[in-house]
Amino acid sequence: MSDEKVELGKKLFWDGRLSGDGSTACVACHMPQMGWAFTSPISRGYPGTVHWRFSQTVLNSGYYTKLFWEGNVNSLEQQAKAAATGAVAGNGDESMMEMQLRFVPEYVEDFQNIFGTPWPNIEDAWKAIAAFQRTLVSDPDKVPFDRYMNGDESALSESQLRGMELFEGKANCVACHSGPLLSDQSFHALGVPNNSLFESEPLYQISHRWQQYQKGVSEDVYRTANEDMGLYYGTKDPENKGKFRTPSLRELKYTAPYMHNGTLATLADVIDFYDAGGGEHPNKSSLMQPLGLDEKEREDLVAFLEALSMDEPLLMDSPALPASVPLQ
Ligand code: HEC
Ligand code: HEC
């Protein structure tokens, strides 16, 4: 991970030439000013389409061993390729995107220096983007919780300290949100309600059906599918329906709304959802039980969740993108 590779990855993250029609760079759905996510409940899609899930933040994504809400990809390199080529995301053709890079003299030189190849290869573009994303991490000096863990006892307010105690005790959030990322990187069904957009809007229904087909479900399942089945798509085990990868709880202050389909608008809504024991689902985790929190306890939990974000969002200026030049 050299500085040059990270710098190249940054340009490519912003560069629409890594998409079908030049319009849909990674940054289109992972905007620094939106917490490196896209803050509508269901992400925007490639022009003319919508996505079918909430866009995850790429902050701290270098620490996950499984990516995406259903955890179906194992590395940031594979993930970048999946995003740039996916029909409701970048919708780019790999050989065409590679050609685009080869017509940018500055990129040709960058790839020569970094990867030692005469011309840019698209696989190396994914490596550079992955290297850039590995630098997008929470700075522990700026996160109250991390300051507290590093010995600064004044870093958390009284309310946040009570929230932490609830998190580890009565509310038992720590059963699934543990470790430095506050994620067990495992899969659970909570019964998050469906997003009603899929009942009323043709474009959303098109994306939903296309995903079922794409993920190879049986005709039976295809015809009756009315929910996002998460982990099931990879395993085809009915017990995995409705399970999603536990997300990190870092930087939540900047990444509302919440859950795989963005149906919970605020952190207070999230706490109300857990307080009620989650939603309805046949596979719901037995860890999801009504918590019996009073109003003050709910506020304390929200305050603690806020202490897991940096004091200020991580912002970044857009890089200048180098021009394409005709070959002589
Ligand atoms: C059209 C919108 C869109 C574009 C363009 C897009 N993404 Fe995403 N991204 C999403 C959505 C939505 C998800 C969640 C998808 C899922 O779980 O199926 C996601 C998930 C991710 C994740 C997973 C994070 C995690 O916690 O597992 C990473 C990393 C990521 N995108 C990086 C990229 C990169 C790199 C590019 C450019 C090559 C890109 N994205 C382009 C919308 C987009
Ligand atoms: C059984 C495991 C489990 C327990 C217990 C649990 N969570 Fe979660 N949490 C998850 C999973 C899985 C998701 C994603 C669910 C989805 O999108 O359908 C999630 C999502 C979230 C989100 C949304 C994050 C985002 O980026 O969208 C927040 C906030 C959250 N949990 C906080 C908590 C708090 C606070 C508690 C305790 C009151 C808690 N969780 C208890 C597994 C759990």
C-alpha cells in the first residue's frame, strides 16, 4: 500500500470512466458529505434504475472479512469490481473501462510506476481503489469512545457512560456488536420491516425481481419473493432467510438512515425497534427480546451510539481528474 497507489485509488474512486456511461463513479453513492454512503433509504442506482439496498458507508470497510449486507464478497478488490460492473450500480463493462483508462496518459504513467505494466489493467484499478478505501478509517483520537478506551475518563458524558453499561448489560447489544468494529461479522435476522417502496414503485420492483433472478433462486421463490432474503441468496438454506451481516456501529452519526433497507430514520427509531424486541420474522434471532427500557435509558443508549463517531465527519476534496487524450 504505497502513497502513490492510494492517490491513484482516490482518483479512480471519483472517476466516472469506471462506469457504463461516465456518470456513476463510486463516489456517486459513497459521498464524503453523506458519511461516505448515500443517505436515501434505498440507494440511488445507475441512471434509469434504483438500487435495492441502503448504500453502506465505505468508512472502516477495510476491516470487514465479508462485505455487503449479505456478506457475499470477501475482499475490497472483488467488491470494487462487483460495484463497477453491477447493473444497478456502475453498470460498466470491464474491457471498456480498461480501454478508458488506457486513453488517459496520466493513468498510463501511474499504472506503469505502481504496477509495472505497459498499460493499465482493470484488475489493478480495483487494487488501487481498495488501497484508497483502506485509508478511510475512524481516527481514534477523534472518537469519544476510543479516547475513553485509551484512558481519557472524561471523554464520555454521564449519559454516554450509562448508555455503555446498558449496551453491555440490560440491552445486550454487545451479543452481536462486539470488538473494535462493534460487529461480530456474523449474520442475524432482526425482522426489520420491508421498505414499502417495493410495494408501490415499478422501478423498485424491477430491481427486486432482477436481484432474485441474478442470485439464482428457484422459480417458486422467484414468484413469491416479497422480501430481501439476505444471507439466503448465497446459501439457499431457508433458515438463512432474512439474515444480514451485523454492521459496524462506527460513524452512525453521519450515515442515517439505518438497516439494509434504510427503514429506520434515526438512532432513536433504532433503539425503539430493539426495545420492542425487533420485528416479525420466522428466523428472528432468539437474542431479540423486548428490553423494557424507560425513556431515559433509551436516550442514554442513543448518546452512547453517538460517542462511536468522530467529532467531525471525515471530509475530503474531490481530486482533479486527468484528461483522456486521443492516440496518434
Ligand atoms: C449506484 C450506487 C453505488 C455505486 C455506483 C457504488 N456503490 Fe458501493 N454500495 C452501494 C450499495 C447500495 C451497497 C450495499 C449493497 C449490498 O449490500 O448489496 C454498497 C456497498 C459497498 C461496500 C460494502 C461495505 C460494507 O460494509 O460491506 C463497499 C466497500 C463499496 N460499496 C464500495 C464501492 C466502490 C469501490 C465503488 C466503485 C467501484 C462503489 N461502491 C460503487 C451503492 C453503490
Ligand atoms: C442478534 C444480533 C444483534 C443484536 C442483539 C443487536 N444488533 Fe444491532 N444489528 C444487527 C444486525 C444483523 C443489523 C443489520 C440488520 C438489517 O439491516 O436487517 C443491525 C443493525 C444495527 C444498527 C444499524 C446500523 C446501520 O449502519 O444501519 C444499529 C444502529 C444497531 N444495530 C444498534 C444496536 C443496538 C443499540 C443494540 C442493542 C439495543 C443492537 N444493535 C442489538 C445485529 C444485532
